[in-house]
Amino acid sequence: MESETKESRQSRMESILKNQFAPQSFSLTDVSLEHAGHPGMTKGSKETHFRLQMVSSKFIGKSTVENHRAVYAELGEEFKKGLHALEMDLSSPEHQSK
């Protein structure tokens, strides 16, 4: 069956982010069920909302906005395909304990 061979959005996102940001710490959680009942959410809505926590040296010397833009740029295709929201906690190794 085609649906069984498709890679999940979460797996695709993990691959993209790990390849592009080489994180020291990484967590990507599907929180779509927390948004059940919100406008636009249907019973068939899956993998639409995620929470990302990532520590990467690629964020050194960059602002929060720059970091978020970099992640959004890498995940642009996923947003076009149904990713609705991404909550992000991004930091560089030097700032992860702050």
C-alpha cells in the first residue's frame, strides 16, 4: 500500500534538520492532538503541529529571528504540504543553559 511506504512528516523533518544543523541536542515532538477542535483541524489532520528543541553550533552569533528563519527555510516544502505550526526553542551550545 502506498500509505505504508510513505515516510512520515516527522521523519522527513528530522532528517532535514539533522542534516542541515548537525545538532548537539535535538527533540521534535508531534503535538497535533493538542490542537484537535481548532479551526481547520479535522479528524484526518495528522502531523500538522510540532514542537522543536534544538541546540546547534550553526546558531552561534545569530539572533532568534535569524535562527527561526533558517529553520523555516529548510522546512518550506513541509509547510506547503500541510505543516501548520512549529513551536521552536533554538539555541547555540554556548547559550543552551540560559
